[in-house]
Amino acid sequence: MTLFRQLLLTIVLLLSLVLLVVLAINFQNTKDYLINQLQSTTQDSATTLSMQVSDYMALEDYTSVESSVNAVFDSGYFAKVRVHAYATDRSIVRANPTRIVGVPDWFIQVIDFEVPTAKAVISNGWNELGQVYVTGSAGYGYYQLWLATRDLLLSFIVIGTIAILLGALAVRWLVRPLSQVEKQAEAIQQRRFVQMTELPKTRELKSVVQSMNRMAAKLEKEFAAEAQTAQWLQAKAFKDPVSGLGNRNFFESQIVAHFDDGDRTFDGLLLVNLLDLAKVNNERGYEAADGFIRSSAEIISKHVRQYPEAIVARLSGADFIVLIPNIETERLTEQVQSLMVELKELSGARISYSEAVANIGAVIIDDSVTRSSAMAQVDAALRAAKQLGANQFKVFDSDMAQQMAIGRMAWKAMLENAIETQSFALRRQPVANMNQRDQIIQQEVYASLVSDGKQYHAGYFIGLAEQFDLGEQVDQVIIERVISTIETTRDQGPFVINLSASGYAKLTFVSWLDKTLAQLPARVKSLLAFEVSEQSVLAAEDHAFLLVQTLKNHGVKFGIDNVGKQFSAFQYLKTLMPDYVKVDPSYTKLAVGKESESFFMHTLCKMFNSLNIEVIATGVETDEQIEILRGFDISGLQGFGIGRPEAFGER
């Protein structure tokens, strides 16, 4: 029960008690007054009647006595009038049965109204001739007592109702600051550090509000400090200070995690070498050389920005490397060609030393190529480009990549057919509790496209689906498939669905998802969860915020995947407030490496836990990793060391 209701109930009880006491006192006073009045009236009537009939009694004129009795009886509210004559030892009586009109029976039964009987001596001179007995009528007393009680009770009900309403308004006004404090506490629990600007007048409440404001401000500062520390550590360890891109350590950690991914398909690997950088540094100074590096880095970043999963880094003084997942030869060649055209413009702006600006080597690799072999191939492509002369590029292809490039339109037809027929197979991978590995806290769902008896995992078709603007439709089909499977499964959830950036960036998709969730029973919604990648959040935070609000309105969990892969300030966490985050696999590998590298993982986990966000480590493969990760503030584990993807809801 809320404090407002408790206070209001207390007011009602106290007011009711007071009114009952006042009603009881007033009732008793009214009753005593009526009894006294009736007693006085009967006594006066008895005395008057004795004086009237004294002469008649002396003359033994009993007819006149009876007439006097009738006159007195008819003039007042009497139940019985009796005159007893000593001479004849007889009584003249006039009486009527008591009739109580206008009074409820229960009131008569509950109330004991004492009816007085008055008497007076009839005398003539010194002789006593008889006695007069007058008994009052209870009907009159009950009726007057009922009217007084009813009117008083109605008055008390009206006054009490008005008092309670006024008291409720007053109490609501008094406890309004407490309601705001409650909302502030709930906001802090949801990791929103709001502060109350309007302070209450009451000293105690004002002190509570000020304390809550100080706590919220302190928590916000602590989070900002932890986020700044994490960002600084990330930049110190993995960011090149000149270009602003990742350094060699960053690329090594990312590419190791990428090549360990079992769902890897075709990747484009580019190696960009800036020409005459040393001459720029020697003849124009380090500032000019840094300007050359920064301008080149901006051009490279701009060209790969359309690929959220791309990894860009500066390997050494003049070398940049780019990894673009899920790309075919034709598009890679177009990107390299347009990149070279824009790099050559640095010569016209006199940023480079001469017209010789750069060489680019690129290669398409499939999932059978190892990391060392891929680096050797791209290095060979760069050497081939240099042999062609300055500002030249070379793209090496593979037979499988060429087949993929040739069948690009066939892929579009395959995707459209899969969407129409819902030809997607589902797999699920468990996420285990850190402390109890046999306890599953969620299961991530993966989708594969089924065509002609073959299955193509998401790495093959998601990138192409976004290129063909089919990402929204693919997400809708997969969501419908997962929901239909959940409705019949007894497996432990929630089941996590990954959303594509091109899907939730559309208002039509978010509106469709809102309507779909609104039609689901509470049980199904409790078994659903959605997550998006950090890359897509940084590219479209506003769209992600709208998605999060929609999911929270339905009580569906939301998470962010691949956290830490990008150089971000983590400020989006305060806006989106996800239920959980999945740390990029590269940091899981760093956590079991050097102490200096694992410290960054510690800082990340501490920052997330300060916001009450659950942390899930991905890419977990060995028991050794699990034991080391126990030292971190991690709640869940995911990877081949926990469980491999299994079929989910086979049709």
C-alpha cells in the first residue's frame, strides 16, 4: 500500500473515530433531553389533572373526572392516564397502544428508551381523595430521537466526505515530493541520473530530495569518469594518435577474432601504402607528414563507412589496412578504384609530396584462407600494384569469389524467394551463467537461408540483403519464424534475435514490430529478446532509441552486441540503457593475455556494472578462458566452449 493511501486511511479512521464519539455523545445528550422533557411534561400534566379533578372527586362526580381525563389524554403524547379514587377503590383509565411511526424497526430494537410515569395526589383540603398516574408516549421519544440521530449522521457524512476530500488533496500535495523521489529512484535504477529542480518546503522532505540529487549527481559523475577512463584506455592501447584509426594491436586483436568466427564467408582485404611519406617528413616537417596521414585516413574511413563491420587500422608509418566482411569482387574493385581516385586528389591539394600518392593492393578471401595466408596475399597484391607504377592498384580474386560475383543477381532472386516462402532455417546457441554453467540465461538465434537443399548462413546473405534493401523483410520473416517456434517450444529462453541496421532504421519496421508484439501473450514476449550491433547504434542512435522504447513498452529485453569494437565514448549507454551487452570476442581473447591488456576488460566490465547492465563475454572457447573470466564482473558466457549452435524449430 502506498504512503498516500496509508495516510488517507489514517485520516479516515481518525475522522470516523471522532465523528462516532461526537455522534455517541450527542445521541446520549439528545436521549437524556427527550426523557427529561417527557418526564417534565408528564409531571406537569399529572399535577394539573389532580388539581382539576379534586372538586369533582370531593363531590364524587366521576363523570366529570372522566371528562377531565379524556381532555388531558387527548391534549398530549401520553400512553396512559389513570385516576384512582380511594373512596371506591376504582380507577378511571384512558390508554392507547404505543404506535411508533416513521422510525426503523432496527432502531427501536437497538435503542432502549425509558418511558417516565408521573403521579400526583388528589386532595381537597386535608383529605386525600386519590392519585393521578400519567405515562408518557414512547413513540414521540423514539421519533424525535430518530430524527435527531439521522440528521446528525447525515451532517457528519457530508462534513466527513468534504474533510476527507480536502485531506486527500492536502496529503497528495504534501507527499508529491515523495512521489517525485520515488520516480527519481526508479530512474536511477534504470540508470537515468535525473535530478529534481523543485525542492519541497517541508524540511525533512527537502533534505531527502537534496540527498537523492547528490547521489544521482555522484553516480552520473562516476559513470562519466569510468566511461572516460575506458575510452582513454581503449585509445591508449588500440588507437593510432595521428590518424585516429586503430593501430596494429587493434587490427591484430580484431582479425584474430574475425578469423575464428565459424560463420565467416568472403572478405575483402585492402593494404594502402602512402608513397613519399618519408620525403614529406624530411623536407616539410612532421606536421605536414601528419597532415598527409590524417587526410589519407579520413578518405579511407569515408569510403568504408557504408560497411558497419569493416575494420580499419594503420599498421605502420605509411601502411593502412582495411578488412571488409561479406563483399564480392565487383564491389571491392569499385571501392578500391574510387578510393584511389580520391587519394590522388591529395596531390592537387599539395598535401602529398608529389603526384605519386599511394598504391593499393586488395584481395578477396574465403573462409578457407588462414590469417597468415590472407596477409601474404594482400601483401603480394600491393607489390603487384607497385610494379604497375605510382597511384595504381591491384585486386586479386579467387575462383569462389568470382562465382559469387557472377551470381549476384541470382542471389537477389534467391533472397526474394526465401522471403516469400520463409525458407530460413534457425539455429540457437546457449549463453550460460558465469557461476552456474548448466544454467542457461538466454539463447541466441541464428538464421540460415535454405535454397536447393543447401544452407547459407547469415554471413552470405545479410550483407547482400542490405544492399538490395531487403534487410527489413528478412528480419520480419525471421521474427515471425522465431515467434511461431517459441509458441510451441518448451525450451528455456529468452531467445535473442539480431536485427539488421537497415531494418530497425526504418519507421515502418519499428511500427510493424510494435503491432506484432502487442498481439503476443505475455509468456511469448517474456521469451523474446532483441539485440543490435554497436556499429549500427553509433551510425543511427536515434533509430536505436526508438526501437528500445518500443521494446521496453512491451517488456521485451534489449541488448547490444560487439561492444568495444568501435572507438566510442560509450555515451550511448546512458541513452539506450540496454539490459545487457555482449563484449566483442577480441576483448575476451585480450582478457586471457597480458595483464596490461586484461585491465581494459576490467574497466569495461566495471563501467557496465555501475549502470546495472549485465555483461556477456563472447568468443569463449576453452576452460582456461572461463577460469580467467571468473575474475571479471561478467554474468554470462557465450562461445563454442559453452555450446555450439543447434537446430531450433526445424520445419
